[in-house]
Amino acid sequence: DIQLTQSPSFLSASVGDRVTITCRASQGISSYLAWYQQKPGKAPKLLIYAASTLQSGVPSRFSGSGSGTEFTLTISSLQPEDFATYYCQQLNSYPITFGQGTRLEIK
Amino acid sequence: EVQLVESGGGLVQPGGSLRLSCAASGFTFSSYWMSWVRQAPGKGLEWVANIKQDGSEKYYVDSVKGRFTISRDNAKNSLYLQMNSLRAEDTAVYYCARGGRGIAAVHFDYWGQGTLVTVSS
């Protein structure tokens, strides 16, 4: 199975900050990586797919990059509504796996 | 508007069975891969199963193989998850999610609101 390791697991930041979350795969997954945002009590929301393609309707302050084994999600200027938990997901091979999550909280 | 509405969750004893349903609307259901993803209380996301557009391919996470069965009825725009031999560790919110239209599974662009399954005596 492909393991995805997100870092950091917890991040404290302020409105307006630029933040980056990293997702490392235990083996190469090309660009078959997606990023999701989840708020408490809600379903996950797709942000980025194919490592760097912004899902329709997602603000442009979100961006993704990487290929192979290392990927990043960047939020260029944090807004109050961005405080949530973020997950990466690989779809290169079965079983489909998710990272453990990065919880982003207000400093 | 794409909508996915899960139902069928509840409290069940260890060893029991439950069937989850997901009613889809707002898109051509028969054109998409569909998936079940679960989330144990306070934990992360875990993919459970995928099914191809025509039901000809199904994939499962190892922990549910032989106990869970994913199926679909394209005439009823519905996705199902039959869960047998339930264990305490199956306790989670179960989400249905829409995959892609191609020959392989891709990202999940729409999710339901989830249905809670609690396995306890």
C-alpha cells in the first residue's frame, strides 16, 4: 500500500499568512494526487486534483504542486474560512489512501 | 445541482449487518465511478470501496474484503454498501462520493453529508 505522510500534522497561523502543507508518498504516484478541505461536522470538499489543477469554484489563493513522491498545498493568504483540516489523497493505485490530515488553526 | 444523500446508518451489534444507500441526483449517475469513504470519530478519512460505472469492477480496502459489498442500480440512481460481520472498528460516518467518468478512478468531486454507523453491544 502507498503511505501518504503529511507535514505538519498541526499548524497554527494568522489571517493573511502564507502556509504550505507537504504530502510525501512512500512510492511514486505521478500526479495522481488530490487535496481536500474538511470542516467539523461537514463532508470533505475537493480543492485540487491531478496535483495542481484547481477545482472549479475554489479560490485562487489555493494552489498545488509536485509530482512523484513530494507534493505541496499552498494557501497564499489565509482567510478566516480556511481554518479547517486538510487531507491529501493518492489515486495512483489501490487501495486509495489518504494522508493523516493537517489541522490548521487560528493563532 | 449534484446531490448525494446517504441513508441506512444506525446502531448495530457486533456481528450484525447493515445496508447503506446513497441516492444520487443532478447528474448522469451511470457515467461515473462511485465510492464509499468512512471516517471514524475524531479520526481521518479512509477509502472503503469503489465501483465502476457498469458495476464490472469493484475494489475494496483490505479491512473490509469479504465482509462488505459495494453495488449500484443505475436505473434507480443509487449506490449501496452491504456491510456484514460488523466490528466495533467499523464505527464511522460513511460518505458516498462521486469519482470520474473515465476508465480509472479519479478524485472525488462531490460528497454526500454522511451517515453514522455505530457498532456496539
